[in-house]
Amino acid sequence: MRASAMAVLLVVAGCEPAPPSPPSDAGVGDAEIDASTPDAGRDAGPTGCDVERVSPSVVEEDSEWPCGRWVLDGPVTVRPGVTLTLEPGTTLVAADDDAEVIVERDGRLIAEGTPTRPIVLRGEDGWEGVHLRGAARVNDGACFEDPRPGTPECELPGWRERRDERGVYGGDDDTADCGALRYVRIVGAPLVLAGCGSATLVSHVQVDAAPGDAVTVIGGTVPLGHLLITGAVQDGLHIERGWRGDAQLVAIASRDGQGETAVYAANREDAPTAEPRTDFRLWNLTLRGGGDGRVMWVGHGARAAIRNVVAANFSAPPAFALDETEWPEEVVLEHAVLWDVGALEDEHEDDAERLRDPERHIRLDLDPRLEGYRPLAELPEGAAPRFGPFTPADFGDRRATFLGAIVPGGEDWTTGIAAP
């Protein structure tokens, strides 16, 4: 192991154990599901790995953290040009509420677990989560480090940086690689993808019990697949400032009385037409509310194609804050079953009419009878996925014409990542 500029204390103990056999679909996604509990993913005993305690640190050279229980006493920052790799079965425990993992622009986090040895990042109490920052385009920033002398006020298309308390992100490389997250569980804090490009891998990831928004995507083109979001207090999937990627097979479940919006998408409230414009595609979503909250909200200049959706148990239906010329050419919701989602309303002009348009193939009268994330009712067929120009050719399932995140009669992929 190489871990520069760290104080490391080694103690003999155990690594995150392999979870028990995955549960059946029954009950997964209910308000009481174990996957929505803050204690999900805790250690159950030694399995032969060393435990290493890591003090607040900066990772300044390529490092591999072996399987173990790593206790974070504060922020851990991965510097530009550096890769931090976590072995399967590793657990990162945030012992302080300011603990977080920050991967600076041009750094990478490689966290690839397996179905039986997921990588778990969690807090003993509150913590700040996982923040990946890349060099892909965003639409809210300035030329802090303009590589093209003479570019007036960063007007050359595509070059936008943004600086905040966690550093700089954004640039002009829409293929920017922030790393790989596969079979990863983040508990009690968010996942933030800021300026991450299409070479970034996010697959079979659960974000559970986030105290605010669960997954935030800011600009960039990162594709998202097999994404499970449970128990978010605010938005499940929050999109803004120029994301132009694709997401497929996404399941979002709220606890009783929690969750503001399952999917929230904007470009910029202060500059709705800022470029690059939020323009994404979501396919095969199951959205299960906790009795409150909105199914989705799209506005402030966002463009989107959202298809093959099953949503149930919300208090407010989809809403669209759009210029009337945007629907349905630039913003599309179709091939969907919306059940028990509150009264249709015109919060924005023509919302109800849009949802009732027969050309959109939206059913408002069909109970999907969700058991976990799997509908027991026979649902109509959806549309074949078509992904955007930035998404890799090997991403997703272009044959997935079913509605929702789980193929009817097929394997429930959420059991491979949900907390036991």
C-alpha cells in the first residue's frame, strides 16, 4: 500500500464481511425496507483483513487501500493526477461529521466491489459524503485558469470552471474520467458528480439515507446505470447546470413522509438557456414514494427525455416549468404508469394536459402493484432505449422495452447492492 502524507495506525480486526444471501424482492422498496436504515452495512465480524485508521489526509500519489475498515477522522482529498483504489470488501467509516472523500479534478477514485463484497462508505453519525470532480463542461463558472490566452471572458464554447469550497471542477473534456464506482453503498451522505465525463463508471451503486439530496449531477456527461436511491430526505436524483448524459435502470424509494422530489432537473434558474444546456435521457425508472413528495420536476431550461417509468405513492404528480415551445420536442415524458401520485394540477401551464396526452402513452388508471421495485401487474410495453452522443456504446440495455427498473420475471438487480 502507498499512502503519502497520511498518519496511519494499523490495528488487527476485520474487514467488511460478505453480506448474507440477497433477500427476495418482497418488501424491497417499502417504507420500512432495511436498505433505508442509517445502520445499513455495519460490520458483523472479522474476515481476515487488517483494519487501518486514516487521519485527515491528502492522497498525493497513487494508492491502494486493501480490504479493511478505514476510519476517517476528517476529509480525505485525492489530488489531481492521483488514483485512489479501494479493494472489494473495504469499508470507510466517517468518525467525524466533517469527514468526506473529495476527488479533485483530474484525480480518480476506483471503488469496484462485487455482489458479495461491496464497498461501503458510511458515517457513525452525519458526514459529508463522496464528491467526484472532473473536467467536463458545466455552464456555471468562469475562466479561472484559461489555457487559451486571448479568450475574452471565457467565451470559447465549452470552457467553464467553477470554484467552491471543495475546489475546482469543469473544463472542456466531456470524456473526463473521475474513476469507477461499482457495487458501492454510500450510507448517510450524498454522492456528488461535478463535471464528470463519459469515461466515468457509476454502476450498481446505492445511496441510502442521505440527509439532503442523495445523488447530485452537476454538468458533465457521466452515464448512470443500476442506481438505487433509498431514504433521501430531499431529492433522490438532482440534476443541474448542464448534464448531458444518460441514466438507465434507476430505482428510487422514499421513507414514509420523507422525500421532496424523486427526480429534480434544472439547467440554471438564473440563466435557463446557459450552455451547455442540461439535456439528458432517463430510461427504466421505478419511483416509489413514501406518501408525500413529487414524482419529478423539470424546468429552468432543462431538456430531457424520460421514458419507461413506473411511479406510485406520491402526493404530487410530475410538473414542468417550461416554455410552451419545449414540449414535447425538447422535454418528453412518455411510456409511463403513474398511480396514486396526487391530483393532476396545472402548477405550470398545461401540466395536466401534457400528462393526459394519448400520444405520450401515460397510464393514470393502472395500479402497478409494486412488490419492492417489481410490478406484479401486467404493464404495457415501453420504448426501446436510445442513448445520447456522449454515452459509451457499451452502456445500458437497448433491448429494455419494459416499464420500470426491473425486467418482468427477471432478476432483481437491487438485491446485489441493497443493504441486507
